[in-house]
Amino acid sequence: MKIAFIGLGHMGGPMAVNLQKAGHSVAAFDLSKPACDKFAAAGLTIAASAEAAVQGAEVVISMLPASRHVQALYLGAGATGEGGLLAHIAPGTLVIDSSTIAAATSQQVARAADAAGIDFIDAPVSGGTGGAIAGTLTFMVGASAAQLERARPVLEKMGSNIFHAGSVGAGQTAKICNNMLLGILMIGTSEAIALGVANGLDPRVLSEIMRRSSGGNWALEKYNPWPGVQENAPSSKDYAGGFGTDLMLKDLGLAQENAGAVQASTPLGGLARSLYAMHSMSGHGGLDFSSIVQSLQKRAS
Amino acid sequence: MKIAFIGLGHMGGPMAVNLQKAGHSVAAFDLSKPACDKFAAAGLTIAASAEAAVQGAEVVISMLPASRHVQALYLGAGATGEGGLLAHIAPGTLVIDSSTIAAATSQQVARAADAAGIDFIDAPVSGGTGGAIAGTLTFMVGASAAQLERARPVLEKMGSNIFHAGSVGAGQTAKICNNMLLGILMIGTSEAIALGVANGLDPRVLSEIMRRSSGGNWALEKYNPWPGVQENAPSSKDYAGGFGTDLMLKDLGLAQENAGAVQASTPLGGLARSLYAMHSMSGHGGLDFSSIVQSLQKRAS
Amino acid sequence: MKIAFIGLGHMGGPMAVNLQKAGHSVAAFDLSKPACDKFAAAGLTIAASAEAAVQGAEVVISMLPASRHVQALYLGAGATGEGGLLAHIAPGTLVIDSSTIAAATSQQVARAADAAGIDFIDAPVSGGTGGAIAGTLTFMVGASAAQLERARPVLEKMGSNIFHAGSVGAGQTAKICNNMLLGILMIGTSEAIALGVANGLDPRVLSEIMRRSSGGNWALEKYNPWPGVQENAPSSKDYAGGFGTDLMLKDLGLAQENAGAVQASTPLGGLARSLYAMHSMSGHGGLDFSSIVQSLQKRAS
Amino acid sequence: MKIAFIGLGHMGGPMAVNLQKAGHSVAAFDLSKPACDKFAAAGLTIAASAEAAVQGAEVVISMLPASRHVQALYLGAGATGEGGLLAHIAPGTLVIDSSTIAAATSQQVARAADAAGIDFIDAPVSGGTGGAIAGTLTFMVGASAAQLERARPVLEKMGSNIFHAGSVGAGQTAKICNNMLLGILMIGTSEAIALGVANGLDPRVLSEIMRRSSGGNWALEKYNPWPGVQENAPSSKDYAGGFGTDLMLKDLGLAQENAGAVQASTPLGGLARSLYAMHSMSGHGGLDFSSIVQSLQKRAS
């Protein structure tokens, strides 16, 4: 199958490589020349422009940083459709946007695509760069059932879990709901362990008790924030790698933007955003998000 | 073995019954006459007083509502040891307190017991009245290793999980850490589902996605707060039964009392307490604690 | 002076009336026919359209509900400037937008206006409908010093306090900062009084002590949330009138949107938004925002 | 008048000195020898013990760090009254405790005093060491009207504002309500200014706008947290002096202890405690509490 792939960052690059390895013909593009060069070296065919990449493509995939980049790519600078990539994509093409952006933006682009006879779906991912390289990402898809079936063979080359969240935009919503909950449970788990340790408990013993009790959650299973409790967790590697504080902050910001739009109340989710923002402002934006536990411990002044 | 059991409430009564069923000789007592009558009818031998109950007992177990009741029982009203039950318990006896109280109180009573040659350990439980009746409670034990081994055969008649949290008081600390985390997870899960639903997502679909992703936690596994998602959860039974809002509020209050004493920071745990307090004040203290999700949804005014 | 006034709601209508009373020639317009009729009856000259209203105007003033209305009015539906009112306004005209909207939107419209040789400034107000009718509003203005001096004679007919917050957009920022702080201090004041009352203190006595101490704030001076403490406060009139919960919720939402955009941390401001959202969802969106105190008190279930 | 004064710390010492300067005969005592020596040098008569100090005293005043010290002083170690100072105070004596402690402790001591025919009232202060030296403290008094009138001539030698909060314990409650509100206002004010500055506003201009608008509060009047806005505020002196973060943390802890006891909901007050605890743990416990604004700003990592 002929696939155009736009956006060759830490996530998009390896995803495109996996598609090519699976036998697809991939035309890739990124506005950054170094990114193009890096993945050309990895074997990808680089197109001269986004417009060139989508020529003759049956499927277009994009992986960009934020809502405004997706709007600019598909709709053009004026947000009118003029100058946007949609005008260069053939009717009948399937467009899969895997960026994590506002659900409202996914829906806005989908409407413009629909008017041009193009199928646009959102399919944000979780799983990090490790999952992107290994091809074990989780996709949360907003699409009709038919669109999802059309996308499935392609998604399966990049990921191992494919969830159908609902119609277009629902993939984004599911992702921010999940990540808001993740942000909360990481802080909650950190508070609980820190409180226990302040009372003299062993963090390993307490973690194990809670993991097997009603406090059990993904952080206690796979990603314990306390150094030394789990050998492979970022906490045991000086919080290097993993999922950065600033990326969690971005997702919590999207959740708050969404909550404001639908007038939802998210007391813990909103507070989690402010706590990660404080943590980032104190210079820890590049550390794994589980390093938030440090803000709850006594430090040398 | 000859066992004295003090406190025959919804938890203590069935626990004492299980000990008797297991072949132990149980002398039970409660200050409430109706409670004594109810469990006399269930086959328990009721003693004339707490002092009578502990006569000749090898093990004494207590299950009381709050710190002040445990202090009053063992130390007497003046908190001097005079008039307290410790004076009537033979040296060498093992005392197991399964009440959920302040760790500092457990330690205070343990010191007085130790001075009288009595082994005092804390062993608060989780698992609810269902677990008490079925004998499948979880015990979180604060004791020396030797004390725990001495208590184990008795605890095994009432529960299926026995965790050694650390020395005396550690059982209480582990329990409030776990329940603080549980209180946070339940609100966080409620916020996430409510946000998804406000965006048009199906609560079952979203719950299943998060359960299998990094938002996964005990509430999504066993105790989904959204009505209709899990058949056996309290949310599907009008929030009847389960673990009451006011009981969660009590445990979160103990966690805050502890956090204040050790100067720990618990931003989400403290906020969770205030949110359950608001929920209780609006008339929902008797509903299962997962009903907190109602405070995050639009209601008819 | 010839003035066009767009937006004749509870605030805009009386503001336009005050300008006419001061001797200006006002051409008014609103998309709602009943609003036009109501203020025609009050003596305003109603134009056939927004385009007709701005014909020959030296000053254009707008008072609209939200960012999207201001964008649609001045820039047109496509956000391209085509179809927008700017195309009908003569170069050299001063446009004063008194809507409370996102600072980013004010700046976006100002750039388009500037390109057309039009002076666009933001001047959101506080003071409520009472201040609009009495002509005692507070204006927070984002403009150059020269633009502000040009606007001052007009603003003085509608308000008694005019603050220069900074360049365009700064009026909006100042307003949401102030209102975020107001939302926080109203809840904080409510918590403090409710805590005192729960301990048996007289709310009047406690309010007076705090008013004269370091807890002193605007709510204790002018707007005590506890019924019966201040005769003229909305709390003593069943929370009727005043500044509605849903309006406070809107402003706190703008503050959070802004905080997300600049990655600021606002733990109390974010929590205040969620608490007002809960209060609104429980059916109190139309009550004065000081009714938030009710959510902190015990109620009959 | 013959006055015994127990507790010669940064507050108590200068208060006792002011009483002596006003012509009273003061017998002072502190468990710390250096404290006694320091104020002996300032002219105070130091008694050999607390028991000696209260011999023949018409009024006894105490100024101690925390609840446990007040309990130990008046009731003795065993909390039985035995070994406590009350046994050495003559019936009819007036005892004024100016410590900031739990209201429940004030009431507990008052009951024991009452049984011995002694008048015990609580009169915690605000105003800091500056106010203690200048004799301009604010007293919040829990007492009967007759007891307050008896105490007034003495209090007037040490302070300029005397508030009657209610019966015994009410002084403590009023103080923690006020200080909880102060802690909230300071963080709220910090958030608002930081948000404005992040948007390019001048902190002086924004502070002045809010001070004169509905965000107005004591912090904006007297104690602006942003460096350089008010010359005499601690923020303009590297947060030296003033009211330390750890003292605010203690008062917020008392407020939470109280809220837990009466099941009040204090979402902002509880969060404020956790934020000051984080600030203290990061090494800022000795700085003025307005330094909390630093945790909301971007810092060099």
C-alpha cells in the first residue's frame, strides 16, 4: 500500500519505519531537515514536500506536536482550507492523525475533509518512544466502524492494542481522560508512599501491600515512583527516559481545556496540572513524570 | 484456644463468629446490649463485662469505632492506665486490636501494654462486612515478626490476606495510606469517566479502555462508580451497601491527622477529604463512597 | 460624538443608554430582536444591522458574551476578515471591545484592525448590572497611552474607575486575574466562616474579627457570603441578583485557558473553577456566586 | 498587680517586658535558662520555677509553642491534673493563655481550672514579634464577658486590638479561621500576580488594579508577595523576618485538625496547608510565608 507519513519526530519516525519494514511503500516528510536526514539514513524515502508525499497515497498518516500544527497542515494558515494539504489529497483517501490534540480540532479537520470526500480519523497513541520503536503502541481511535476496519491493517503494523473509542474526536477524548487519570494516580501513589515513609514504613513493603489491596493501580504495578522499589522503572534510573513531566503537563492542559469547554468539574485533574506545572517550573520538566514524588519529600535546602 | 472478643458491630460480630466456628472458645462482649443479644442468637458466648471476657484468655481481640474508644477500653477514662482493661489482662497475653485508629494511639496503648508484660499489636482490616462474614478480610499488621507469627493462626480464621506492615502502629499507617490512595483513585476515576461522558463517550467503552491502559486501577477493575458499567458494583445498586462515604471520610481524616503530625504534604489526599465531606454534608454520608461521582454530574435542580 | 454600540444585553443596553443620555448620538444593534425592542423603548436609536450602525461612527463599542462572538462580529465566520465588520469600519475609527473574552482573541482582532488602520482596544468591565445602570463601572483597559486618552471621555460616561492595565489584551488579563482572585477569596472566606460556625462561633463576630485582621478582603467588606451578616449582600436576599455562579465559572474558565497557554500554575484558581462547576451542576448556576458557601454547610438530605 | 508570666520566647519575652514597664510586678519563668538570662538582662524578675512564679499572683499568663506544652504545664505529664501548675495556683486567680493551640486543649484545661475555682481564658495573638515589642498585638479572646473585662486592663498593656470571639476556646478558633484565610489569600494573590506577569503585565500595575477592585485583600494592602512592589514588605527584603512559612504551616495544621474534628470541608484551606508543606520541604520553612510565590514562578534549574 502507498502511505504518506508527515511528522518524523521521536514517535513518528519509528512508526514510519515500522510501516516500511512491513512492506508498505512510504513517502515521508517533516519540516525539519535534520529529522528527514536522520530517517533517510534509517531507510525511509523522503518526499520533497508534504504535497509531494501525498501524491498517489492511499493512506496519509500524521504525527505532529499540537493542535495548531494539525490545523496548519491540513487547513492552511488562514484556517480556510486554502493552502491546506486537504486540497492536495485525493477524494477517497484515508487520513489517520495520530497527534495528541484537542478533540475539537480533530472534528474541525474531519468536517473539512468530509466536505472534500476524504475520510479523516483520529488515532492518538500511548506507549512512548519504546512502544513506537517496538511497534507495540496502543491506539485510541475516533472513527466510524467502517473507517476503523479500513485503518486496522495499517495500525496493526505500528501497535498491539487498538481501541475503538467512538466517532471522530473520541480517540482524543479517551486519551486525555486516561492520561488525566494517570497523572492523578501517579501523584496519589506518591503521596501515599511518602506519607508511609514519613511514618517509618518501608516503601517496598507499603507499595506491595497497596498494590494487592484497594489502592492497586498501574503505577504500583509497572511504574513505582519511589527509587529502588522497581528496578526497571524510571524512578530507579534517576527519572531519565519514560514520559516527561512536560508531556504530562501538555496532556493535563488539554484535559483542562476540554473540561472548560464542556463545563465539567475535575478538581483532582485540575490540581494535578498545577502540581506538574510547579514541578516543571522548578526545573524538572525534562524528568520522567513520576519524579513528581520529589516535590513531596524533604530535600536539602 | 481461649479468645476474648470486644466489640460486636457489623465487622466485629461476624469476625468473632468465624473464630468460634473454627473451634476456638470465644468470650464476647459489647457495651451495646442489642449487639450482644444479636450475636448471642448467632451462637456466641457473651461475657458479663469486658473484664469477665478477658479472664483466662490467651488472646484478646478488639474491634472498636475510633481512637478514643480504644484508649478508654485499655487505658481507662483518665488515660492513666487506671480503670483500663490492661490491668485485668494476664501478662503474656496477646492483644490484637483490629480497630482503624490513629497509629499514635496504637503505639500509646502498646507502650502501656508492654510495661505490663502484654503483647499488643495493631491489625486493622479491609474487605468490608462481606469480607468479615466470609472470613476473607485483609489484615495489615503492625507487630514484631514473632508477635505476627503468634497472631497468624487466629487471623487466618478471619481473613485470607495477612500483610506485615512493620512494627506496632504500622498496620494503621499502611491502612490509611491505602485508603487515602483509594479515596483519590475513586474521585480521579469518577472525574475521568464524567469528562468522557460529557464529551459523548460511552462510559463502558471508556472504562474498558482506561482499565487496560495506564489509568488502570482497582476502581476500574472491581468497583466502577458509574451506574450500569459493572453489575455487582454498588453504583449499579443505587450505591447501597459497600463502604460508606462517612467511613471513607473518617479514614481520610485519620490520614490528614497523621500528615499534619509528620508534616507530610498530601495535596490530593487532603482535597479528597474535603470533597467527601461536601458530599456527606449534602446528605450522602450513608451511600457507598463511589457515589462521589454524582457530585461531578449535572443534576436536576 | 457619533457612536455605534453592538450588543444590548443586561450590561450593554444600560451602557448604551448612558452614552445617549450624556449627549452622544448612538446607533445601537443586537442580533436579538427583543433586545432591540426593549432598548428602543428606553429611547435608543436601533440600526438595521451592525453594518448600518457603524456607518459614519467615530467610535464603535461592543459588549458580547464570548470570544467566538467577538471573532464572528469583527472577523466574519471564516475568521479571515472577509464578511467581518472591520471591512465596514472607516480607517481611523476607535473600536472599544468591553466583552470579557480571551486576551489572545483581543490581540487577534487588534492585529486585523491595525492592518485596516483601525484602533482596537479591549476594555472589559466589572461592577455588574447595577454599575452598568448607574454608570459606575470599572474599566480595565488594554491600549496604548494615546488610545486610552482617546477612549477616556467615552468610558467616563459609563464608569467611574478606569485602569490602564497595559497594551492590547492586558485589560482582559487584568480582569481574569482579578476575578480569579475574587473567586478564591470568596471560597476561602466561606470556608473560614463555616469552620468557625461549626465550632460554635457567631458568624457576625468572626466576620468582623477577620475583616479587621490579616484575613481582611473585599468579600468581608462588601459581600459577606453568610446570610444575615450584611443586609445588602446577595446572601441576605437568597442569593438573588449580584454576580451569577455561571458568570464566575466562565471567568475562571478563561483564567484556566490562559494559565494553560502560558504554562502558569494556579492550584487554588483551578480548584475554585471545579468547585463552582460542581455548584453549578447541582442546580445553583443562576444564584449569586457567594452561594458557594452552601456547598460547605450541612444540609437536610 | 502581681503577674506571673510563663514562656519567654520571641513573643512572650517582650510581652512580659511591656507588662513590667506598665508598672506591674512580674515574676517570669521559662524552662530555657538562656531565655531567662536574656530577659533578666532586659529587667525582668525571673522566678526559680513556674510554681514559684505563680505564688501570690493575681494573674497568670502563658505563651507556649504548642498544645502539648500547655497541657503539660497546667495539667502535668499524666494529663491528670497531678503534677500540673493548676494545683499551685490560688482559687480566684485569672489565667490567660496566649499560646496558639487547639481549641479543644484550651477547653480541656479550662474545665480542670474551673473545677479548681480558677478562671482560665484563651487569648492568642496576631501581630508578630514587631507587635509584641511595640505592644500593638491583636488579641482574640475566648472568655465570658466578665472574664474578658477582668483581663482587659492587662491585655491593653500588650496589645491595641482586643476582640471577644466567644466563650473559652473561641479565641483559638477565631485565630485559626483568620490565619487559614490569610494563608489562602496569600497563595491566591500570588497566583493572580504570577499569572498576570506571565502574560506580560507589570506586577505593580496589576497589584494596584486588584487592590482597588473586588480582588482587594490584606496581602495586596500591606504585604504584597511580589518583590519590589511594596518597599517594606518581606518580599522586598529577600523574605527575611515577617511570619515564617513553618509558623503558617503550624496554624494551617491546627485548622485542618479542627476541620477533621467537626467534619468541616475546607478544600482551599487544606490545599494551602499542603502547598506550604511542599514549600517548607524544599528548604524554605524559615522564609516569610509570602515566599510561597516563588513556587509559582519559573526558576533556573
